[in-house]
Amino acid sequence: MPDLPLPGEAERALYAEVLAQGGRVLFRDVAHQDAATVLRLLEIGLLVHHTEDATLTAVNPRTIAERHAADLRSAGTRLLLRAEEIPASLDELVRAYDAAPRKLERSGGVLHIQDLEEIRSRMLQLEADCQDECLAAQPGGARPAEHLNGGLERLRRLLARGTRLLVLYEEAARHDRPTAEYAATITDWGARLRILHEPFSRMLIFDRATAVIPAAADHATAAIVEDPAVVAFLVSGFERDWERAERVRWQAIGDQVHEQVGRMLTQGLTQKAIASRLGLSERTVAGHIARLRELHDAETLFQLGWQMRGARGAE
């Protein structure tokens, strides 16, 4: 139901005038002063028009407030009941979704997925459903560019809802600038990333209830593990590795790249040339330049380079 329109200053003044005249006035006596205000008071319900004698009478505001409050409570009750009905009304569709054929094989309580697109879909679903904690062991050096660029917004939403994210990288990740910058970014959002100086296997664990591990050496097949004992064993192994892993100041690595971008700007290099020399994407370089512009209060790239050259000359 629509909200009760509240009277403004003009409506309050006219209502007070009607009350001052005993709560009953001729319609024509007030309508010629401000017909619009009279109509609003009638809409609110603070005045009632009696057509038989063309008069207006004032209504107790308490009556209006209590009536509207009762209507709101009734509407709220209906909405609560509707909210209870919606999940049940979708039960049939939920069952159909769960029963839909997928390229899966189940063996010994483990779900095997042999299709790469299905693996990605299942991972995105697990990530979206994750509420409390995500543990990730990601061996290898540079993270694929599509993972870095495409995953940032999803991780931002994951961390924004309070999910704890712990990630293990290998040493080589420290020396890949895009990966280090990615790590610095999500660390600022609340993630924690460490480097483990020994071999380890790829693994993801969601809410200590579901683990995803490779089921083949080429990572073309994944195994979804939900057995509590197996998942607990995997969590224990991750925690052991986490305690041995090195803490890293990813922001400091990012600061070094930031400094390099600034130095190349003072040399007159373009954004594209800087990206090429540093092995970064133009989008990453653009982010550094945007922060430098803000720092130096520069509107254009030329102005930024000029101001930074001046700042460096004064050092």
C-alpha cells in the first residue's frame, strides 16, 4: 500500500485554521484561499468533505495514524507469509535443477567432472555460495591474465560479505608483476596471501565442507569432495602449509611497480610503451597513472609528467 502522505507547512496551517473555527468550515470559505492545499488535506484524510451541506470537518490525526499503521502491519504480515511461500513454490524447479544431467561421474563418495566448462561452472557456484571461508592453494608462477582480470570483481564481492580468504602461492608468483599487483589489490580488500617454498598441489576448499582437487595430471578433470573426513584431512594439510608459508608485503611489491611507472612517465613514455616495457597490461598501467594523477592533482598525462619531473628535480 502507498505510504501515508505527510502534511507540509501549508497543510498544517490550514488544518490549524479549521480547528480554530471549531473543526467545521464551509468548503467555499477555505477552497478559494488554496484549493490545492484543501485537496491534499482531503487526500491525507485530515479533512472530510460533506456534500450535503458543502462543509469540511477536521478528523482526529490519531485516527488517521492508527488506521494507516494497522494497514501497514497487515501488509507486512502478508509479505512475511509470501516470503515463506516462495521457496516452496520453487521446489519443483530446484528438484529439476538438481536432477539435470551433467557430465559427472561419482566414485567412492567423490564427484568427478570431466568437462572444463562444467568445472568452471561448478567452481563459480561454490564460490558464490561460500559464506565463511575459502582456502586456496595455487601453485605455479604467473596467474593467467584472464583469471586476474575476470576474478577481481567476484573476489571483491566475496570479501565484502565477510568471507575469509587464504591463498598460497609459489615463489615465482612474487616476481610476476601482474600477479603481485593482483595480490596487493585483494590484500587491501582483506584477503591473506603467503608464499610456500616447497612443492604443493592445487586445491580449493569452501567453508571447510567442499574441496576441489585435480583428478588428472593435466587438470582437465576435477574431483569435488564432500566427505567430512576427507575434507577435514585436506584442511589440516592446508593449515600446516599455511603456518610454514612466508608472509609477504604485496603492497611493497606493487609500490616498486608504481615507482617504475612514475619514472617512465617523467621520461616521456606513453601508457602503451610503459605497459610494453614492464610486461603489464595497459589497464594495469592506467590504474597506476590514475593514482599518480590523484596524488599530483594533474588533469592530463602531459601535466602529470611535467609535475613529476619537477618534483624529482627538487629532490
